[in-house]
Amino acid sequence: MTAAGDGKKPGFRVGEKARDNSDFAQQLIAGIKQVVEDETAKRQYQA
């Protein structure tokens, strides 16, 4: 029960988690774009 009774404001923790999720989403999108670009380049070389 440390998470509920650690004396920290829950709103602050939720804000931190949301920011982490935002960073993760941006990294994921960047990674997907990189993969798409790599695949496009491979297809151009094969053509």
C-alpha cells in the first residue's frame, strides 16, 4: 500500500505517468517512421 500512502500527491504522479506515455508514444512513432523509411529504401534498391 506504499503507492496510496506515500504522502505524494496523486495528481502529480498521474502527470508524470502521462508525460512518460507521451515520450514513449513519440519514440514509438519515430521508430515506426524509421522502419517505414528503411523498408522504402530497400524496395527502391530491389526495384
